[in-house]
Amino acid sequence: MKLNTSIFRSRTIAVFLLLMVLPAPAASGDTPKSLQFGRTFSDYVKFTPDMSRVKNALTICSWVKKMLSGDYRSWFSRTTGSHQYELLISDAGGFNYIHSDSVDFKDSVTVPLNTWTHQCQSWSTSTGQMRVYYNGTMIGTKTFSDRAPLEEDGYILLGHDSGSQNEGDQFGGQLLKLNVFGRVLTDEEIAGMYSAGMCSEVEKNYDDVRFITWERILSETKTGNVSEVESGCPAPVEEEEEGEEEEEEEECVCPTHSMWDVLLEEKYLKQNLTEEKLTELKSFWTILDHFVGSTITEGIVAHLKMFHPKVGGGCETEPDS
Ligand SMILES: *[C@@H]1O[C@H](CO)[C@@H](O)[C@H](O)[C@H]1NC(C)=O
Ligand SMILES: *[C@@H]1O[C@H](CO)[C@@H](O)[C@H](O)[C@H]1NC(C)=O
Ligand SMILES: *[C@@H]1O[C@H](CO)[C@@H](O)[C@H](O)[C@H]1NC(C)=O
């Protein structure tokens, strides 16, 4: 690693380096929990969120641990006055519903048991197109003729399909970080969510459209045998750790993400961060001095986003000279 005293001039970097050498920061609160669903029709989470902001375009994503065999075990359902299955998603590609119409992609995916899989389904009134993703890859798409917005009455039910009372539709697995976003996320965004990993907080980059949140779902009433269990993820880092740094950057009014997203472009991702590349980027981020000679990975980008959300694009603290 290049030792260049000039990099210590920026207070931002000094704090950054401090974070690097400190022992693991104190965890705040509890480790993230997943929801374990029982195996009967009496085991579910049912709630009635405001659908107005997702009714014209939405992406539903969750980490799903399938624990029972079968192609139609359903973890998400939404029922309204006119549609028994306004939305329905099963855990192995079988059910993908919008407005009681559906497409079956079970032959396009193989989902192992007792393993976490990232699953997403998106749809919008403007295209009528549903897109279904497993582990960040689109496995199928279908355009539906009924492009009416989602209805605002009705309820969401997690744990089975809420209608057929067919035992094969009971979920019986685990969910983690189920969020409903109010727009159609792009292929790249969904791939990024998958590759960031189930323990990342990548979903928070989309807080401006994250209208039905996992945090809320965890707070909803659990009916029957539904319990919070360890997800295997570590407790989140305390936010106060960043307090000092944020004060230094108080004059910045910046988007809380996206500046780092340039590193996810093909030109940079998985490349060696050479001096040459650094020069291209340097007008943005002096902080990257620290990473010269290393490979740019999604992990590094996630780290930068988490610890330096306000840095970049002219937002970085001017080095003292
Ligand atoms: C609750 O569901 C889990 C998962 O299916 C199962 O292992 C457990 O035995 C159930 N508990 C009761 C009390 O039914
Ligand atoms: C999803 O990824 C996990 C490993 O991260 C893998 O074990 C599993 O088979 C994958 N599932 C699908 C449907 O590709
Ligand atoms: C990146 O390139 C530099 C020199 O160009 C080299 O010393 C370093 O080992 C490379 N790092 C990786 C991770 O390939």
C-alpha cells in the first residue's frame, strides 16, 4: 500500500482510517430476525397497508428460505374485493399473479430447500409487464392485458395463498427483508440487491420508494405459529459511529447514495483500482486513495455507501492545505 502523507490531510479520510483500525464497532440492538412460518392455514401475517403509492408500479422483493418441497408454496398474497389473487408469489416459480391472471415459471428455476434465495416480482400499469427474478437474474417475463392499477381495498397475507386452502400452497419457510418498492426496479438494481447479500442494508438505498417495509412487517400482528428467528446476520453497526463525520460534512446537501454507484459500472467493477483509474475518479473522492491497488468489489462499494453516504460529487470535505 502506498503511504502518502497527503491523504491524511482530509479529515474525512482520517475518520475513515480510524474506522478501519478500531475494533469492530459496538453492535446496536438486536441481530436481524427472519420470520419463520408454521405449516397450517392458521399461521400467517395479515395486514392492510396503504397501496396508493405502489398501485401503478411496484417491485416486491424478499429473501426467501424455502423449507418444504413443491412449486406453489406461496409467501406473498394480496386479496381485494374483485381479485382473490390480485398478487401472489410462490417460492419456486410456480405462482406469479397480477389481477387474478398468472404465469408459471417453475420450469425455469430450481430452488433448493433450506437455502436463502433472493426473489423479486415487478409490474407496472404503463407496460403491463411482469418480471420475475431469482437470485438477481430474470427468469421470466410476461405482459398482461389488464393494466388497471392495484385496488386500494383488501389485504396482504404472508404465509399461504389465502384462498385455495390447498395444503401444497402453505409456505412453511422463512422470510427476511421483504420490501415493496413503488417503482419497477431495473435488472441492474435487482442484481445489485442480490449480490450485496442478505445481510447488507442495500434496500435502504431505495428508501425513497420503499413504501411497505420489512421493519413494518415485523411489527405486524403474527397469527398462529409465526415467530422471529435468528437470520444469521450480524447486528447492524451503530449509526452514531458516523456522527462526527457527518458534522464535518454538514454543508453538503447530497443524495444519500448513487454517487458511489459509478463504481458499479463495468468500467470499474471487479477492476484493479490503479493510479490511473484513481485519477479519473479523484475529482470526486480523495477517499479512494486508500484503496489503490485493490480490486473494486460490490463489498467495497457497499462499505463506502454505508460509511460515507454523503461523500462524492463535490460533497467531500475539502482537504486542508
Ligand atoms: C411452528 O412451525 C415450525 C415450522 O414449521 C415447526 O417446526 C414447529 O414445530 C411449529 N410449532 C408448533 C407449536 O406448531
Ligand atoms: C441462490 O443462491 C444460493 C447461494 O447464494 C444458491 O444456493 C441457490 O441455489 C440459488 N438459488 C437459485 C434459485 O438460483
Ligand atoms: C493492481 O495493480 C498493481 C500495479 O498496477 C499491483 O501492484 C497490484 O498487485 C494489483 N492488485 C490486484 C488486486 O490485482
